[in-house]
Amino acid sequence: MQVWPGHSYPLGATFDGAGTNFAVFSEVASRVELCLLHDDGSETAIELREADAFVRHAYLPGVMPGQRYGFRVHGPYDPPRGHRCNSAKLLLDPYAKAISGDMDWDEAVYGYHFGEPDSRNDLDSAPHTMTSVVVNPYFDWADDRPPRIDYHKTILYEAHVKGLTMTHPELPEEIRGTYAALAHPAVIGHLVELGVTTLELMPVHQFIQDHRLVDAGLANYWGYNTIGFFAPHHAYCSLGDRGQQVLEFKTAVRALHRAGIEVILDVVYNHTAEGSHLGPTLSLRGIDNASYYRLAGDKRYYMDTTGTGNSLLMRSPHVLQMIMDSLRYWVTEMHVDGFRFDLAATLARQFHEVDRLSSFFDLVQQDPVVSQVKLIAEPWDVGEGGYQVGNFPPLWTEWNGKFRDTVRDLWRGESATLAEFGSRLTGSSDLYQDDGRRPLASINFVTCHDGFTLRDLVSYNDKHNEANGENNQDGESFNRSWNCGAEGETDDEGVRALRARQMRNFIATLMVSQGVPMLSHGDEFGRTQRGNNNTYCQDNELTWVRWPDKAGGTAEDAEALRMHDFLRSMVWLRRDHPVFRRRRFFHGRPVEGTHDELSDIAWFTPEGREMTRSDWQAAHARSLVVFLNGNAISEPGARGEAVVDDSFLLMFNAAPRPQEFLVPVDHGKEWHLVVDTERPDGVAPGTGERVQAGDRLLLADRSMVVLRRPAD
């Protein structure tokens, strides 16, 4: 076999039509072998003799896409000094564009013998581990263009590739649970009908199944256990794992883009699947442990701010390069439209404390590719000082956990919540305004993959995670949930009606709040996980979306379809009215340059009085009225034109008893009823019921009404 010197960049395996260039970084290695793997179990080892700035490289003519390969790194095995090289371990390329096969968790994949953590294990791991694959980078993107949905027009929909598509009755069985399913017209049609603009996929980077879960007969369903930052997870591919996963993922993105839907990836750059010092040696640990991982004072161990056993070393230029190269790859080659960063506070830990000016944020800020896509932070980790909601740089948006908590508290009846609820409803200016950010920095959500579903939020007081095999000790114990009078499923019609009303309350509140709303897949049908709030290990019907019969054949189907129709109507109400998606914070006064003398926002008690400080702070107060003035929108349209919209009155009654509300007399003569969450259908927009100024409306306990006044 011919071996040419090749090039040190780009890292990984790069096919150019005639052969493949291989390049891998290791500062600690004394020798690196590239191993080409054959289907009969044999391998061809080629020493990478060329080295530039600690990058070993070679070009092999004739090596084609589909070729499996790995690296064997010779160097020091000295855990007290942080080094764990062992040439007996076949290692994944950190830059592998595709990964083939699965692990069997044999002792050979570990650097030590079981029961002897300080020993050295020289068993060959090749028969028991995954392998990297050379991929064909060429793809016909045709006229693909990024949709580039503005944040103020964005409706996020968090979904799991398998969970969303596994039971869809219109999909061929052979593609269910795969990227191909995402591209199917039935799935895309559902998203379009719902009004979704942006699909946020739970992890699709290649991940592994944890040893403990495999032994327990469970699975790493969520996928927050990455081992390949450039490779689409092969189990979500219907065609194979020798590079076909790249083709199928690109095909799905192209189809979603054609429907005007963006694709955002939930990415895990804070740790890897190699785990703690007792984890397997799969890739980075064996290539250059001390350069990639944050080590403790005793370098045999890892600092862990993620709860997974290790954390990447965010002050290492090689780690930062790998992350930035990965982000750019997914944007430029895979055409994704942005990222949601799991446990993003860890990415800011350049040394120990969370630092909003860390090197990672500097690199993102100046990168001409990555800085131009949607960047969403999960602004916390499990380390000290890890809760950082409101503290990320101006380029970023954030999952607003305070919105989730406050809205849940309001509707479950917690006292003294009105003041904070007012802030969350209007874009959380207390979190974002002081650093120049806008309401759109707030990603608002009530539910997500982590925690109760919307239906379970109103059906369970306590978590029920027994199926996870951890004695119900896992998962969050304080969920701010309320079961409406009965724990779990019930035949009590009064409880069931209240639960449906509470779900409509949450949906309506989310859609009329300033910021960017995010939905969790299946909530549009009121799906349940039977009280399990930590389904990370449940790859089964507990977590898969149950798609109702469109004919509403059963009572359960009819109920699911009613919830779907209400959520869809609320999404489209928001999309049709810019007053719900302001790009600037409210002024709280009349806006200069508009012809309306009324304030852009006003707050009233149910009796029609403007709210005072004592009203906001009253512990017992759970009701209020909000006026949103569509004639006083200060931000211009795309071409500089004035934006004028209908005006709205939002009436919230989170009290446990009916409450009479007076329609304010000075903010419009006649209003149209567009939402009433007491009603089973929620009242779809356009029903035509009219309300006059000075009328009194009796709102049911724990219900919400929206009134619309047409623009002048």
C-alpha cells in the first residue's frame, strides 16, 4: 500500500475522490499507528511518521468511503501523571465523520483489569469496540438554503428522532425511528400544520450505551453520552452504518428546509462517554488524556461538573479547536441551523468558576460561521456556581428555567408569584436587559425532555421512576407539579376536566409570553410517561409519542386531538400577531411616534384598577389583567415600516375559585373573545363572541381568557 506524507489539516479522515488523508493530534504520543480494519477481523497497521505541531498524518491513495479504521497510540501509561496511552486499545478518531458497530463492554475496552483500578490491561480492544469510518463528503444539496427564521418568528419544537417517529402509523416500519422518518411527508406535515418553525433534535452525535444500563436491560435513550462529535448516531439510520448515516441525515435536513423548518442540534460538548477513571478507553483518553480532560489535583482522577465522570478541558486549545471544528462542520457540511448546548455552564469553566468571558465564548463570538446561527444555552451544570440563567453573553439565548418555574408556580396556586410572573410574561427584563439583550434571549418553556410531560405535570405530585431501577432516587424531586386531586390516571371526570384546563392554561400562557416559545414533542397530544420524570433510560412506548387516530375513534384519541387543535390555534395566534413577539422590552408608557396615547402595556386587578405595588406583593393575589397595545409597538418592520397590530387583554385567574373580571373601560370599547381555557376546545380564534368595555366576565377557577380588539 502506498503511503504519502499527506497534510496535518484538516484533522480526521478526508476523502478527496482518489484517496484519503488521515490526521490525528497527540502531544504525548511517541508513535501513532493508523489501523485499516477488514471485514474478516484483520487489520493493516500503518505508522504515521509525519508530524507537524503534534499532528501525525499520512495520505493513502485508493482508500475509499466505507473503510473502517482506528488508531493505536504508543506512549506513557502513567495515571498519576495523567497519561493513559496503551497501544492495545483501538481508538476512535475524535474527528470521525461516521462510526460503525457497537461496544460489548468486554474487559478489553478498559485500561485496567476489573477489580484492580491501578493495574494495566493489555488485552486487545479491537474485537469489542466501535470503529471510525471514511465517508463520502459529496452530496447533492440542490437548491438547499437555510430558512434563517428570525427569533421573533421562531416556534421551537424539541423532539427525539426515535421518540417522535417510532409509532407513527403512516410511516413504513423500516424507517420508523430514523432520520428518514424525519424527512417523511407525514412528519413534516404535522410540524408545518402545528406551526413549528424550528426542530430542536435531542442528541444525534454518536453516543454509546452505558454498561450499567445494558446490564440492567435498559438503554441510553436520551443520548447525552457523546463519543463522536462529528458523526451522526448510526442507530438512527435505516440504511447502514458505513457512512450511510451521513447521507440519510443530510437528506432529512434538506427535506425539512424545503418545508421552511430549521434544524437545531442538542449538543454535548461538556464531557464524553469515556466517563471517570473507571470508564473505558475509547478515544481521547488513550490519545492524549491530559490534553483533553480536566484532571483533578491527583491526576488519576477527573474533575466532574457534569455528573458523568469527566469534563473536557475548556482552556486547552486542542479541545477548543475540536469543538469549533465540529460546530463549523455541522453548519457548513450538514447544513444545520444552530445548536442547543447541554450543561453550557461547563463550557464556561475555563479554570474553575463559570466565566462568561472564557475562551470558548471568545471563539464563538469571532467565528464567521458559528456566530451566525442560533446558539441556545442550557445555562447550568452540576458544579459549584453552575446556575447561570441570565449570565451568558449577548450573542446567546438561554433556556429560561425561571420562566418554567414561575409559570408552574402560578398555575398550581403558589402564593406571592404575581410580581415574578409579570416579569416572565414580558420577556424577563430582569435577566437580560442589563447586558443589552432583548426579550428574544429568553427561550420560554414549561416542559422539556427532562422532567414531567405536560400531562404528567398536572397528573402527579411526585415522580414515579421505579422503572429506571434506581429505587426512585433519580430525577428531580421538586417538580412544581400538582395532580389536581388524584395521583396518576383517574376516571374522575372533574379531575380530568381540571387537568385538561390546566394544560390549556400552560399552553396559552407560553404562547402569549414575550420571548421564544419551546414545545416538547407529544405535548400537543397530552402524552404521558406515567409519572416518570427522568426517562433517560426508557427506549420504549413509555417515551415514544403515541399518535392518535385522526378520526378520533376512542375517547383518548378525541381528547388528544382536542389538545392538538388548541395548541395549534395558540401557535398560530402568536404567529399572526407581533404584539406577542416583541423584539424590544415594553416601555410601560405611551410610545413616541405612534398615534396611540395609551401605554404599550398596562396591568389591572380583576376589579379594573391599575395594579399598585401592594397588589403585586399581596401573597393571596393570583389574578390579574394585562393590556397589550398593538398600536404602540416601538420596533419597525423588516423594511422600516411601522408595525401595527390588534390589541389584547389577557385575563389570568389562577385562584381556586371563580373570579369576576371587569373589562377596563378606557382601553377599547369592544373586544372579541378568542381564548377561554375553561371550554373543552379552548375557544379557537375567530369565534366572534363579543365583549363590551365595562362588562363583567366570570372566569372559572384556574382559567384564562384572551380578548382581542381589532387595530384602528
